[in-house]
Amino acid sequence: MVLSSQWFLNKYQTLIVCFGMVMVHPLFADAQSPKEKMNILFFLVDDLGWTDLGYSGSSFYETPNIDALAKDGMIFTRAYAAAPNCSPTRASIMTGKYPLRTGITNYIGAPQPEDWKKNTLLLPAPYAEKLSLGEITIAEALKEGGYDTYFAGKWHLGTEGYWPENQGFDINKGGTDMGNSNTNGYRSPYKNARLSNGPEGEYLPDRLVSETVSYLKGRKGQTKPFFAYHSFYLVHSPFIPKKELLVKYQEKKEKFQMKDEYSIDSYVGNYRTNQSYPEYAAMIEALDQGIGAMVETLKNEGLYDNTVIIFFSDNGGLCTGKSATSNLPLKGGKGWGYEGGIREPLIVRWPDITRAGSKNATPVSSIDFYPTLLDIAGLGLTINQPIDGQSLVPLLEGGTIKERNLFWHYPHYANSGSKPFSIVMKGDYKLIRNYEDNSYELYNIDKDIGETNNLIDTEAIKGKNMEKILTDFLNDAGALTPTVNSNYKPR
């Protein structure tokens, strides 16, 4: 396959000036014939916590379809989002780059520093408010490699002109600049420029699932493979469930005499310590029902054994304040750099490749999906595409990958209460830099999954070595950092 020179120039003219030491990955040289290529169905959930599923430990939420998928595929126990909130992680999936490479380090819609009104010690760093059209997204790469591309659900990577249809997707069902379902909650009329209204009161998640089911049914007999990216608005607030499911979990909570339980941590403040919120539980079951319907369609249409399925969440569950869920034993949740904010459920089923019911504890990141999907699609190396991720195919095949460091850079204040930070993870060790006081936290995640024992003093040499690794990465990448807030008034 040969890329047109004009397409290459259009997509790369804004890229070739900005990257330092970044891994180099391919776009497609020796593409397989269409009949040999695997279809790809990617499920991305919004705000789903690491322990919000039956297979991962929840006893209150019910997720039989997702649990069945986990039983039939490979579970990654240390999978990470590249950021603790939505837009940056979504950009990392589309590009294979750390969020600071694309400039999207915060959720799009957050105040820029010139509009900052909160009384904080620092001003958050500026961030990009759209995914540049100069990026070659995974949809564009797969499309050039012979795939049909389909998007449904939440996009949140820029205003009109930067929506899925502008970034490589042939079909866009509901993907706009909206960060949650809409001003009408999860019910029709949707007020969505890329989704027609249904009957009054129609449930948005059900509608989007029906759109994807229709698309999958239309794939039977097609010679071209497909990349279908179903990005749920669930389980993001507002917490508006289907009535029949809400009643079910209200009765379940009453039957087991469950109470909402909270605790206080000196770092994260007030947080939920149990899973007992009926509205959230009902939304998780709606999510599970949708997954079940789409997987069943693959089976009914004879596509299940020729489709790679990926299930992932964009950040941790919302646990702070009077919120939705508990991420215990992980510390923190959405918006935080602790494990509860960035460690995500990840399931991959690749027919005849992944071993059913297998688990993998290798640290992996959302930046890895881009090269992994290209590798699965059999698209080889010809053009230098600067990315940070690496293919997980060796892991899916039962092997190993070379150990590498993982990084996070969140120079912002999150709505959930966290403050600006950067992180480097090296094996089982995780170093957090806090920008307000320039302090550091060091944890051994394998021995201390709850991040309760700060080793920064007892393992000072390890901490200093990792500090240098983090500083060098941020400097090489040209990371933007918070600045002093001249309007700050000490309390």
C-alpha cells in the first residue's frame, strides 16, 4: 500500500517540528489481504472504576456480560489511562502519544489560566482545546490500511470541525464536543448535533447500542474489515438510570441493609468506602446490557471469531465527596494521580491468540492501543509516526515486552480536589511530584497497592534516580507547568 504524498504532507506538516525523543512506529507497508484482517470492536467506558465489575471484585454491581468477556479473553491487572480524566486519555488512544505531546492535558472545557477564578496557590498550565487535524489518528491509519471506520458515543476532543468524521471515521453517531450526555440527561430529546432525537424519554445508552448493533449487522458478508469504536457516555454523571434497574438496586440495597460509608484521608479528603449507590449500579448494569447486546450481535452474524474486542475505561471511578463509587483497595479516584484515578479495567479478546481467562500484570497504558491495533491489523512499518506507545501483541500472544518507564503529567487542579502533579512509574515503583510544594511521594505499588507507605525518605536513592528520569522526560517533551497565582490569598 502506498500513501498519497499529499495526504502525508497534510497530516504531518504540524508534526515534524515538535517531537523530541519519542518512539518511532509505523504505518502500514505489507498489509494483509482484507479477508485475513481482523475486525476490531473497541469499547471505551467513561469514569468506570477498576473494581466496578463483577470479575474485579464488586458484589453490589452486576456485570455478567462483561465478566463473560473477561473469562473469554485476557485481563490486564495493571492497565493505566494516560491521564486521570477524559479528554487527555481519549487523545492518547487516538494518537498513541502522551497527552502533553498533543497539548490536551486537561478535560476540554476546563478553565484556562487566564479564566481561573479559584483561590489556589498556582495557576494551572494552559492546554489545547482540540485534537489537531495534523495528528494521524488510529482511525485514519486503519482507514488508510483498508478498514471501514465507525464511531458511536462520546468524543470530547474539540468543537465542530474536529469531530470523528474529521479524524478518520466514516460514520459518527453522537460524537461531538459534549463531555457528558447533554443538558437533558440521558433522555431524548438529546440536543446532539450528530444524533437524531428518538421518542421522548428514549434512553441514550440504549439508542447508541442500537446504532452500533445495526452497524454490526450490516457487516455480514462485507469483504473489508471494520474498526468500530463504541465510546459510552455511561457511567459519567449525571446519574440518571433506567427506572426498572434503579428499582432493582434500591431493593437490593434495602435487602442487604446497606448504608453509604465514607472515610477521610489527609490527601484526598472525604471519599466513599463502599459500593452502595443504586443509581450508579443501575447505570453499570445498563452498560453491561449494552456490551452483551453488541457481543451477541457479533456471534449471531458470524463475526465473533474474526473480531478483536477491547474493553477499557478512560479514568478511574468518581469516589471523592458524596460520590458514586469506591475504588478500594486503590487510593483516590477520578482526577487523582493515585492508582484509583489512573488504573483501569482492561480486557482484550483476540480469537485464537489470547488465552481464555488469562491475566497479565505488565504495566500498560492507553498510549499502547495505537501501535497494538496497527500490529493486530497487520499494518507494517514504512512511515515514521512519532508515538510513545508500544505494541502489546507480544503480551497478547503470551510473551513479554521490554520493561519501560510510564509517565503522567497533569499540571491542573481537578474538580475532584486533586492538585497539579507529574508521575513516573518504573517497574513496581511510582514517584509522584506535587507542584504546589515541590514534594515527592514514592510507593512500591506491588507491595503497597493502596499507596499508604511513602518511601521517599527510606529509599532516597531510588527516589532521586526516578526524580531525574521524570525531570528529563518533562524537559525533553517541553512540558508546560503551573505558575504562581498572583491573586492567591492565604487562608
